[in-house]
Amino acid sequence: MRTSHTERTISLSATDVQPGATGQAQIQFSSTGGVLDQFFEVHSQGLPESVSYDLRVDGTTYATIRTDANGSGGVVFQDQRTDSNEGKADAAEGQDTENFSGGRPADFDQSGTTTDLEATRQLAQVLLQSLLHHADRSEGDSPIQLPLPTALTPVTSIHLVEIVDSSGRIVLRGSFSDTSRQNMVAIAHIGLSPTGGLQARGETLISLKARGKSRKQSVLVQTAGLAPGSYKIVINGNAAGKLEVGNSASGHARFIKTKKKNTLPLEIDSVLAITSLQILDSSNQIVLSGRLGN
């Protein structure tokens, strides 16, 4: 089963129309167990009280926001549905790298050792649960709740967000395309399937954390049930490094990409573009594989 979560937040900048105003826009997209859950949220502050403004996204108006007595207002669009293609997609499919082996039981779910992989997986679950319960707001909250328009799906395709007054003047504006103003978290967890009747198994977790222009990307791979030895890891058809498996029949490897260090294949500019990962034995035979893309 593939589990993924993407979250992006931007600030909305004021124009000369209302120079004291501020705003934020956030998108979240989550997929787990064949269920897609996504929302798009916009908030504004510092505007005149009890005034209506249009929310315009990529040139089209989708809602009217009316400010409260504090000059604040907002809207939340949300959608949850079953992705019929999820199950089909799951069924189809020594360097600077940090390698670890022998230090963890073959059962991934046993407690006792906290690794980066486990910590990131737990973070993914927290983010997913937060998203699933996002609609459970108290009645006193000011944002209006609306279904997500089809034209705004997936929310990850949203670019320009504008709040416009009754005279058609833009009072707040922000763009998800402007990476210098964007905070982002993206996480995907994918199981690796064995080939040739092997009893082995594995998992891969990719993550991207961004704050402005700063980026930290990682790919974590963990396996159990493989014979002791050295294995090759191939990402998107490119050799990425080695996975060392000890007598415990388990091992894991970690690849990172930051401004100062990169242990991912040079061909991979973003972990979000990863589509496949294979683990090969010494005879270059695939023993575990997984699809990491849509």
C-alpha cells in the first residue's frame, strides 16, 4: 500500500489597497489505502470588519469571504474520495550513502530501536491523521466550509491565490509557484514487493521538507528476509548505492540531498520525481521492487 502526504503553505502579501493586511494559503493532499483526502484553505487578517471579498484562484472566483469584527475571514475547501487506481498501481509494482545492518530485528514493527525511517514514518502518520480530522472544527471558527470544486483538483496544481475587493482591486496575493515564499512537507511510504517467490519484504520512505529556498530531501530504504550480503539499490534506473544485509537478514540505507551534500543519483533533482526503486542481488537480479510514483 502506498501512503503519501503533501502539505504546502504560503503567505499572501498585501498590496497598496490594504497595506496592513496579511494572509495565508495552505494546500494538503493525502493518499492512503486508496482514499484521497485533500483541502485548500485561505485565511486573511487585518482587513476592514464586515466587508466581503472574492477569493480568486488562477484567475477564477470560487468563494466570497466576509470578514468578522476583527477584520479576519477565511474559507476551507475539502474533498475526500476513493481512488480506484490506487490498488491497481500497488499490485503492478559503500559510497556517501549511510548503510546500516544487523542492528534491528527482521520484523519492522517491533519496538526498541528508533531509526530515521521509523521517526519519519510516525511523522507521516501524524500528518495524515491531522489531515483526516481537519474538518472537525468548532462552530465558533470563522472559516466557511465548502466542497472542493473539481477545477481545483488536485490541490497541488493550484498556483495563484488572490483576495479581491468589490471594486476588483487585489488586496492580497500569493503564489505556490514562488518557492522563496513557500513552506512544504511531502512524505510518501511505499512497500517493496519480492520477486521469484522470495519471502523477503521491504519498504521505502521518501520525504521533502522545504522552507523558502532551503530544501532537505531523503530516501530511506529498509528490508527484511534477504540473505546476508551486499545488494545494489537502483532508483529511477540509476545506481544509487549499496544495501548491506547482515546475519539478522535485515538492513537499511539512507540517501539525502541538501545544499551541502548529495548522496542521491545526480539524475534525481527532486525526490518527488522518483517513480521506481529496485534492489538487486550480486547477479543483478531484482529481489525487491516498488513503484514510488502515481
